[in-house]
Amino acid sequence: MARIFNFSAGPAMLPTSVLAQAAEEMLDWQGTGMSVMEMSHRGNAFVEIAAKAEQDLRDLLQVPAGYRVLFLQGGATGQFSAIPKNLIGDKRSADYINTGSWSKKAIAEAKQTIDVNVVAQSANQHLLDIPAESTWQCDPQAAYFHYCANETITGVEFPAIPAVDHAPLVCDMSSTFLSRPIDVSRFGLIYAGAQKNFGPAGLVVVIVRDDLLDRAQPDTPSVWHYQLQAEADSMSNTPPTYSWYIAGLVFQWLKDQGGLAAVGERNERKARYLYEAIDATDFYHNPVDPAVRSWMNVPFVLADSALDKLFLDEAAAAGLQTLKGHRSVGGMRASIYNAMPEAGVEALVDFMQAFEKRHG
Ligand SMILES: *Cc1c(COP(=O)(O)O)cnc(C)c1O
């Protein structure tokens, strides 16, 4: 059996050892005689799986007291509408910064429910930098401030948590969650879809500060209602049990890797190695402001786009797959989430250098 290096932006690669353990436990989870997929979410076995996953996630992120961790469905996109409904309270509008496609989608969904104040938008028409904080036009009355920590499509990542203190900070962390340590206490709410960096599609994790649970609009559907879900331990309806279980295996794997400090160092090394290879030649180019380049999604173009198809075909034949850039950007994109080993990035760089020798 040969596993390829899968550079997909999501659903993305999972650690091989996690998949192997899931395979081993598929028919009979720890002597229960059934698969996790077949278990009641209210039975002891699943309740134990769910609680361990939550505790391991809390340990990894050092989640302080006073935060709830919810395991919900509907992806990050579901949260684009759940957040305004839950957090608007008696305010009228919220602040959003537009740094790319996912920010834009979050803004469009929020506008269905509330007024949105876009505090800033990159001057670069392709949104390949992040405007300086001093230029943001924030509203002191905002219900919250929303940003996307890592724009998965363009590969633009906030290098640090923005210094926002006029409103609770809300973050779409989908494509950078668990890639490095973060200070959860700075946030009112963090959300992340699992299929980028910690599990299968069908699960979104929401970490929300207790004091934000009491301001949902009365017509908020119960599956989206943070307080109701918190009171029901994320089980006001059937949760995505299997995705929750796999996420738990990934959390255990991250702990076994040495936790987020160790994982973050490795991710930083992987990204640096790839950007250095891209910057070393005019044959390849990454257009993002170097100060805000993503550790997770590395887009690049070939100087001669007529070679794109050949590049992708030869890369795939070499076991380096799903490198095609997002349809809105073109070129290539290497997503190098936690589960991508350093050997995968090294193999990609070796391939890029050999391809340039042959075709440059
Ligand atoms: C993938 C992604 C989303 C959307 O996730 P879905 O699970 O498809 O709803 C939102 N935000 C970011 C940053 C993403 O990478």
C-alpha cells in the first residue's frame, strides 16, 4: 500500500496512524462489538469518546476556565450565520475585516441578519496583504469583531492575533486551527471546520466564552443556539459522532507529537522550506506579502502558465497530488496542514527543482 502526499486544501490529509487506528477499531470499538458509527450518542461508550476528545482539545489549546467547547454540524459556513444570530444581542452591527474569499462569505451571510461594518479591506485588488491595524475603521458599538485567521484560498494569514479590545474577538480559524499555540483568552469565540486540519468533514468546533451565551436572537434555531447546545453538551440533536471520534484521535496524535509548540515549530519549518524554494527562482512565484504568508496554504504560480498542466500531471505521477490552485486564483496551491509530514514538503521541493531543470 502506497500513500500519496495529498496537498488538498480540504478535506485534507489525516495522520496515517489515526486512519490505521480507526481501521483497526472499525468493526469493534474496544470490545463493544460495534463500530463508533453504530453507537448511540447517549451511550456510555460514545459519551466517553466525546468527553476525552473535548478534554484533549482543551489540554492542547490550554483553554482557560469560562469557555464552552461545542462540537456541531454545518461546517464553518453554518457558523457564518450562527454567529450573528447568537452574538448580536441588543446591538445592531458587528465589525468584520475583509482579507479574502472566506471573509467575504462570512460578511455576506452576516448581512442577512445584521448590519456589517467592514473595518478595512486590502488595497491590493487580489487581497494579498492585510491592512495595518491603525487604518481599521472600527465601530465602538460593534457587537463583536470578526476576522479570518487564515485565508485558505489566497494563503494570507494573520501573523498575530489582532489587538482588538472594543468588542469580543471572533475568529474563523478553520484552516489554521491547532497549527500552532494560540492564546484562547484573547477570544470571545473561535470556530473551525474539521476537514482542514483535524478530522473529517461534518464537524465544526466552536469555543465560546460563557458570557456570550445569553444574547441569541429568540428565533435562533436550536441546533445553532450556543446556549442550548452548551446545556445539552452539543447533543441537542444527534451530533456528528464519527467525525467527533476521528477528531479525538487527531487530538491524541497531536499530544503524542509533543503538543502545539512542537507542531508549530514543525509547521514553521515546513512553510519556510517551501517559500525559500519558491523565492529562490523566477520560475515559481508566490504573490503574497511576505509578512502575512500562510503556514498552511502555499499558493504559487509558474512564470509560464502553459506548463501548469504538465506540472500537475508529472507531480501526480510522482505521488504529489491535489496541487491545483483554487479555481478563482489558478496556478498551484500546496496545503501543508499538520498531517503533511516534512518528507512530503521535501519531496515537493525536490520535484519542483527537477521540473524546473527539465523545463526551465
Ligand atoms: C473551508 C473553509 C470554510 C468553509 O468550511 P465548510 O466546512 O465548507 O463550511 C470557512 N472558512 C475557512 C477559512 C475555510 O478554510
